[in-house]
Amino acid sequence: MKVSEAMSHPAVSVPTGTPLRQVAREMAEYGVGSVIVTEGGALRGIVTDRDLALAALDSGLDASEAIDSVMASPVITVNVADDIHAAYRTFRTAGVRRLPVLEDHRVVGVLTVDDMLIDVFQRLADLLGPVAWSVLEEPPGPPSADTRSRKA
Amino acid sequence: MKVSEAMSHPAVSVPTGTPLRQVAREMAEYGVGSVIVTEGGALRGIVTDRDLALAALDSGLDASEAIDSVMASPVITVNVADDIHAAYRTFRTAGVRRLPVLEDHRVVGVLTVDDMLIDVFQRLADLLGPVAWSVLEEPPGPPSADTRSRKA
Amino acid sequence: MKVSEAMSHPAVSVPTGTPLRQVAREMAEYGVGSVIVTEGGALRGIVTDRDLALAALDSGLDASEAIDSVMASPVITVNVADDIHAAYRTFRTAGVRRLPVLEDHRVVGVLTVDDMLIDVFQRLADLLGPVAWSVLEEPPGPPSADTRSRKA
Amino acid sequence: MKVSEAMSHPAVSVPTGTPLRQVAREMAEYGVGSVIVTEGGALRGIVTDRDLALAALDSGLDASEAIDSVMASPVITVNVADDIHAAYRTFRTAGVRRLPVLEDHRVVGVLTVDDMLIDVFQRLADLLGPVAWSVLEEPPGPPSADTRSRKA
């Protein structure tokens, strides 16, 4: 199983030099918690909503400042053709919650801890067999609007 | 098993009226991703780092604005004496990632999805028996400084 | 959450003195992998299909022999009113796959590792939220007749 | 990740024509719950301790009878070079608890549901990071002799 099969979130990206304000708008519009920063298509950094909050309110950066000084860089990545098992090892050693996915040095997606938990869940379901489906017949409660704003 | 045994994060809280800037500072100092808002000790709201990022950079609120207009309210909670199973059900229906924990109407902690995943992990370890420990003998990689900044 | 909510298998039981042949028939008829042995309603032992196989074919016991010399005794148990968490701890320390469940010194059920794995699965589903259900929309393959004969 | 990395149990096998008594002895000696039946190295069937118990005590077969009429055949298998993900799918659709592992039409191992649960557990540990190890610092109770006789 490849990384490409588990990554569920297309990467939202902005070019270097984008103002903090615009990065926040992208996060709001696409309902994601992190944005990739690229330069000529090449990965330069990654920034989370938390990074933005601390930059604007704790460090006091202006909303018009470029994202470049706020983004984390360099970035730990995985390759789209990697075995998913390699991604697990990378999460274990890197201590992060999201990994940009590269194909030929370009970002084609993001792999999150939540994507991986879904993978774990599916595997457990496979092992439990039909009983897993019967257990989940009970409806999961109202599809919550909050799920859109879950940290990606 | 009670909620009190699983909640690992003491709640970081601020009074209503606290400026956004100060809330961001508390999040940075304590390495948490959400802060409880109280009034005379009573829970009034909850705010995440993402809420702060969007308020300051997307909505354009000033750093001196009070947290009151930004916080989510009312807040879904669990009781410190609840069975942990009730907390699972609440997570299922509420679609959130953290629940303030109340004791006599006062917030005594926060229960996060990550706390609950640890509970799931421990249960699985209990079922696998000694083999679970042998599997984990391999060191988990360098204790990452990043773990401190994981979203709480 | 109590043990009573997780135990899915009514206990199949036989009185002390029952011949091995009859115990095997009960296991075949009810599709279970273990049988409780009682005396005047009180728990005396537990026997698995494996115990029967080795007794009859490795030790060479006759099919008319009483189950008493084959059953494991004494038996580690849990109480029907115990918190499910206590059952996890018991599985961890006891190294067995099934625990008879007692109510007022009488056996009212059996709690298996498989019951507990279903509990773990449900908790993980609760944490993942609606996405868990969407993942499992794919049918689990033909409901297999083999599930009936899975070791209880 | 390949099937070869997850299969922990070398396959115990007997040739077709082996008496039931001898198959039970192999199960007892190697502490396994199933045995592969081969003919000239080629897989012909698989038999569990439960199959033996019912054959000897419910069906009344003599201990000197050949295993051939008791074994399940044909047998669902996986290939040693298969991605582990293919094995999950096979478990899901086949409704069995163990799959012989083939390499060039010869059995080189057995993959069990328990092996796969260990794989699930490791993945979850990878995602939880260092906290997973700290949780498991508590000793798992006395290393139980029972683990040897757990159904393979």
C-alpha cells in the first residue's frame, strides 16, 4: 500500500512572500489547519494555524508580513510512491502531525496523523470481519459541521 | 474508569475580557492548543489557536480585543466523575477534539482526542499481553521537542 | 461501562462428570471454543476445544472419561458488575483469552478477547467520528459461514 | 511492508496420511493451534486443534485415522511477497484466523490474526509517538506461561 492511497487531503499551498492575512484566508476557505509554502513549485516550508496565531498575536507580526519568516523549514516529507509503512516510521521519529507528500520534488498532497488513524481503523475492521460492520450500524450522531474545521 | 483518570492536561484558563494577545501568550507558554474562558470560575467558552489565527488575520480583529467574541460558546463538557465511556459517546456526537472537564460547575481539566487515543492504545496493549511490550522495545526515536507543541 | 455490556456470548456449561464426548458435542452445537464446568451451579472449571483435542489424541483419554481431569481449575473470573477496565487489567495479567463472568457466584456469561477487541474498535470509531462510517461503507465481503465457528 | 515481515510463526506441517494422534502431538510439542498438511511439499490442507477435538470426540474417529478426511481443503493462502495490505483484505473476505504463507508454492510460514493485531498496535504506537512508550512503562504482569499455548 502506497502513501498515495492514504493521503486524503489535497495540499493547499501558497507561494513564498504571501502575506500572513492571505494564508489565514486560505486556511479558512479550505477548512485546513496547515498550508504548504512553495517557490516555483518547489517545497520551501509548512505553516500551521497555530504558527499564524502565535506570529500575529504573541510575536506581534503585522498581517501584511510575508509568510517566509513564520513557516517551518526545512520540512520533513514522504514520497508519494513510498510504502505506507515508511510513513509510519517517519511519523514516529519526526514527532509531527502532518507530512507533505512529494512526487518528483513537487508537493502532491499532505499525509496527516488523522489519515493514518483511518488506516489503522480500516485494518482493525478487516481483522474483526463482518462483526465490525454490525457494531457500527448505530448512526454516528448528526454529521457535525465541526468536522470541516478539524485540524487537517 | 472515570474521566478523571484519562484527562492528562490541566486546563489553561483565562477570564472573560482577556485580550487576544494575552490568550496567545498563554497558549505559547503552556504549549497548549486551546484555552478555557471563565467568569467567576464558571465556564463561559473555549478558544483554539485556530480561532485566534482566523480572528486576527482573516477577520482582522486587533490584538487588544477581548476574547469573548472569538470563543466558542456554549461549550460541550463532560463531568470528572463520568465513566470514560460516556466521554467516548460525547466525542462521537459532538465532533470536537477537546472537552472541558467539570467538577461542581468548575473546570478541572480538559479531555482531548489524544488522551482518548492513549486509552485505546493501553486497552489494545492489555489484550495483546507481554508481546506488546516486546514489540515496543525498539526505541521510539529521539524524544522530539515537537511533542511539546502538539495541539492539545 | 460494565462487563455485562461487553460480554456477548452466553456461557455454554456442563456439569462435572460430563463425558468428553458430550462436551465436544456442546461445542459443536453452539459453535463455541470453550465450555464452563459447574457443580450445583457453582463454577468448577473451564475447558477449551484444544484441551479436548490433546486429552483425546495426545493423552489418549477415552471419549467416555469425565471432563473433570481435563478442565483447567481454578478459573480466573470477572464479575458482571465490574467496570470493563478491570477486565482489561485481568486479561493483561492472566494471559488467557476468555474469562467466565460471575454474578452471585454463578456464571452468567463469558468475556473473550474478541469481545474486548470490538470494544476497542468502537472506541476508535467514536474518536474518528463520521469519517469512520464512511470508510466502512464498502461491504465486508460475503458474510462468512466461518464466523460461526470462530473460537469463542 | 511485506507479509514476510509480519508472519511470526514458522509453519508446523505434517504429510498427508499422518494419524490424528501424531498431529495432536505436533500441536502440543510446538504450542500451536493449527498444522499445515502437505504432500511432496505442496499444500494440501490445514487443520486446527478444534477440528481434531470434534473429529475424535464428536465424529468418533479413531486416533489412528489419517488427517486427510479432517483437514480443511482447499486452503486460502497469501504469498510471502504480498504487501501486508493484501493480507488484511484476505482476512476480511475469508473469515478465517490464519493463512498459510506460500513462496513458490511451498509453505514458508503462517500469518495469524494475532500477528496482524501486533501490526495494528505498532502502527498506533508510531502515531502516538514517545508518549506510547511512557504509557507502557508499567510492567505487563508476570510473563505468563500461558502465552505459549495461545492459539496460533
